[in-house]
Amino acid sequence: MRLRVRERIASITLTRLTVDLDDCLSTQDAARRAELRQRITDWKALIDYWAVDWDWRESEPFMNDWQAFRTRRNRQFPTEATHDYATAPGGHRIAVKVTDILGNDGLRVVDVVI
């Protein structure tokens, strides 16, 4: 994940996703594991959904302020999200949640000063 801040606009870009396929596919037989590995040619193919909470607080639930997900008709999705902090300068915690195609969730939090 890459964070870029220009003036009062923050941009988050997904740069990679690492999934332990051996562990996640351990219940599948060897032929099925090989088929799934062959079909996954790009890390973006592992992502089912991702969302950003632009002002995350640890004591509160994750709020989907921005989200993107894959559908059956549209397999593509954006890998960058932006937010304008024009009315809220100062320190913020940005949380990014990613759900992969196997149902695993990951959360990464970064601090930013606008």
C-alpha cells in the first residue's frame, strides 16, 4: 500500500497482496490446488473487496467511507482511492481493509498529518 498526500488530498494505492495459498487451499486436493494456482496470475485477482476508513478510531467500528468490489459482470476495480480533507486538517488515522477471494480479511492503519 502506498500513501501520498498533496495539499489536503490523501491517496491510497494498493500495490500488492500476499496470501498464503498453501494454507488457504490445504483442504483442496492437489489437482484443484494446481488449477487455482494457475488461474491466479496477478495479485489483483486475489482481491474481492477493499475499503477505506479515512478517519479510523481504534475504539470505534470500521466505517466504509470508500469501497470497491468485484462483481460477476465487472471483474475490474480501482486500485486507488482519494479523499479531500479540506474541512478537517490535522492528524488522522487511515484504515484500509482488504478481503480476498478466499474470505480472509486484512487491515492496515497509517497515520497522516494534513
